[in-house]
Amino acid sequence: MLSVATSTRLLLRRHRPLPLTVRIRNISRASSNEISILDQRYEVDGTTNITQSIIAKLPLRLHNQPAHPLGILRSKIESHFHDFAHLSSVHPVVTPAQNFDLLGFPPDHPGRSVTDSYYINKDCMLRTHTSAHEVETFATGQSKWLLTADVYRRDEIDSSHYPVFHQMEGARVFKTDKAGIEGVKADNQSLSRYLDQSNIVIEDIPHISPTNPAQPTHDPVHSELVALNLKLSINSLLLKLFGGGARDAPLQVRWIEAYFPFTSPSFEVEILYQGKWLEILGCGVVQQLTLDNAGKCLCYSLFFARPHPSLGIPDNIGWAFGLGLERIAMILFGIPDIRLFWSTDPRFLSQFSENKITAFKPYSKYPACFKDVSFWVPEGGLHENDFCDLVRDVVGDLAEDVKIVGGLWSRGFFSLTSTAIDRFLHSSQDRSQERVLPDKLPVDG
Ligand code: FA5
Ligand code: MG
């Protein structure tokens, strides 16, 4: 015989397949010949291939959110390079000249094609890398700077690639006069001393080689010193970022020869993570063309109100790197899928706080879904654990949390038999909350 009723809340994982991610060419047009991007209107033409889902990402700027993993990582790197200028609010729309030509990309480089990059029209595109801002930033006369931004590439869909990701560009230039070169040597000595005392294993390659040469206009001795300064600066950053986890096992870093049109020699850096080498950045000695273009202020009138007094960039030699923030954040925070960075789910965002690296705790990939269940309990009472066992039998691990939310209810309210609960829970797995829970459940007379 049944005597009293109780009410219990279940947090169920909804059992709905993820929607298929399909790229649909669905452009938001201000008029038939224009699109609106970040409150600016652009003419469209036969090159236009930017999509609505990409336009929606443009205002988000995750790297500027202090308690987002990308914002936390950005601050951590900025605090390592504390005496560098820190830039992070640069507009994502650039010209193909900024993204490619001024950096010496050949006319037939595949990155220029509409299959690889997002074009707004033939004259404007979304930057595909933060290097697009090298010339204009060098043109301000800054000799040490970091620039963080969102970048856009038409790319495959999987857990480590996303069409929007974040890069940080870092650069440093030195004067090629005697005092400038002595400064590089002194910095190299102090960085080497610091790294010699640490638990880091570095697989290095020559700073310059026949396949990775110094530039013809560079003194090879200067090029070697600057490449060494780049390597020491990056290795010390990696030690700062990953050193904590490398107390027992040493951090393993590998330098590899690479090619970029805008650096020579060029390198990529990989770190050993969970038994696999993972590429985290590209870098090299800046092509003199970039510094020459900065010196000529080719883009100057577009970006800055007045010339910087310390131009003269062609008398400098420097290095630059571009690192992928998501790749590093995935390792540091243990975030398994690049798409999670875009989550607005409080179960994701509430896990992180400013200036703290915390391990990500996985949660259901299905949205939370609450079900209130009321039923009569037997006269002798019903322990909460009896009900939990019943739930486990019916929905297994789909139930994340079960709580009693009501007390004892008066006779005559309504009842659900265990069979009814069984059917109720099963049917709830692929239906919306609204359809599953009727306003009034049948009253047991
Ligand atoms: C570049 O973008 C160069 N601009 C880097 C550079 C700067 C070289 C300055 C020399 C001097 P790359 O395409 O390899 O290079 O990208 C750099 C980093 O961005 C990669 O190492 C990786 O960490 C990250 N990255 C590249 N593609 C993706 C992607 N689809 N999703 C997430 N991260 C990516
Ligand atoms: Mg690469």
C-alpha cells in the first residue's frame, strides 16, 4: 500500500546525436552588394567566401577575456616577456598585401587561394596569421613586442583544427652596430646560464645551415647570434609554461628546420606531450624585406597618425615567432577538443579564473536537462539509495545528479508506478524537456 509522495530531481544527459557541422555559404548581406562585418560595410564580389558562422565569431575575441584559458595563457606569456610591448586589439580585416605581399609570399603561394583563406572581397580578407601585422608593428619603432589576435583559415574539422584560432606573434630587433651586437651576446649569456640550471632537454639543430641559410644581406655572425637569442628566448618561455610539470621528467623540446617566406633561417618547435611531438610554433630571423618595408612605412599612413622617431629599421636585425595559443592551452589545461574554447556553457567557463592554470574537468557533452519526478513511496518508507538504484537500473550513467527537492506530500496528489517511471525515463532520452514533462501528470484517485 502507498502512503506518501515525494519529489525527486534528476539531472539527465540528453541522448541526442550532435548536429552535423556543415559549412553553409550563408552570407549576411547589408544589401545585395554589401556585407556588414564588425559594423563596417564591405562590397562583395566573386572572391567573397566568408560565411555567417565565421562572421559571428569576429566580435568574440576570446584572448581578451581574462578568465578564459586563452586569456590566462596570453597573460602568462606576456608576464614572461614583461618588458615587451603587449598588443591585442588589432582589427581582423587586412589586405592581401598585409597578409602576403609585404611579407614576401610568392604570387602562387597556396595560402592565397580562396580555398584556404576567407575573403571579404578581392581587396580585403581575414588575417590568416598574426604575421600580417609585422610590418605595421615594426613601423611603430617598437623593438620588442607581442601581438595576440584571432586568425582565420579554411581548414579541416577535427579536435585540433578550427577555422578560427588564436596566435601570438613575438618579435625583437637589435641594432647591428657594435653596442647592439654586444647586447645580443650579453643576453645570450644570461639566458644560457638560466637554462643550464633547469630540467629541460633540447634537441637542437645548427642555427644556420646550407638548407636553412643566413640572408645574403646579413653578416652570418650576426645571424647566428640572433638565431641563438631566438632559441634561448623560446626555450625559456617553454620552461616557464611547462617547467612546473617537468620537475620529475624533464621537458623535451625539439627544434626543426622550416620554411617561411618571411624568415631565414626558419624553425618550428615541437614539444613531447603524452608520447607525441606536437608543433607549437614557427619562427626565424626576420627577412630584411619586412624590416625594409617597415622602414619605408609602406602601410604607415593606413595605421598611424604620426611617424615614430626611432625608425631606421633597415639597420636592425631581428627574430620573430608565431605560436598557436589553443595548442599550448590544450596541453596546459588538459582541454581535449579545440571546439571547447568556444563554449559558453557555465560548466566550462566556471572552471577557470584569472592568472590560474587549472586542470579541465570533463563534463557531459550533452546539455543539462532537469526532470522532476513525483511518486508515492511505500508505507515503510523508501531510502534515497533505493531510488538511486532504481534510476541506475533505468538510465544508467545518463543520470548525473539525483536530489530530493520536495518533502512528504499529501495523499491524493498523483502517483507514478515504477513501470511508469521506467517508461518516462526511457522516453525522455531523445525528446525535449517541454514534450516530455506535461503540465499536469495524472492524479491517482
Ligand atoms: C604561421 O602562422 C607563421 N606566421 C608563424 C611564424 C611567425 C613564423 C613569425 C615565422 C615568424 P603556422 O601556420 O605553422 O605558421 O602556424 C603557427 C602555429 O599556429 C602552429 O605551430 C600551431 O601552433 C598553430 N596553428 C596552425 N594552424 C592551426 C589550426 N588550424 N588550429 C589551431 N592552431 C593552429
Ligand atoms: Mg606550421
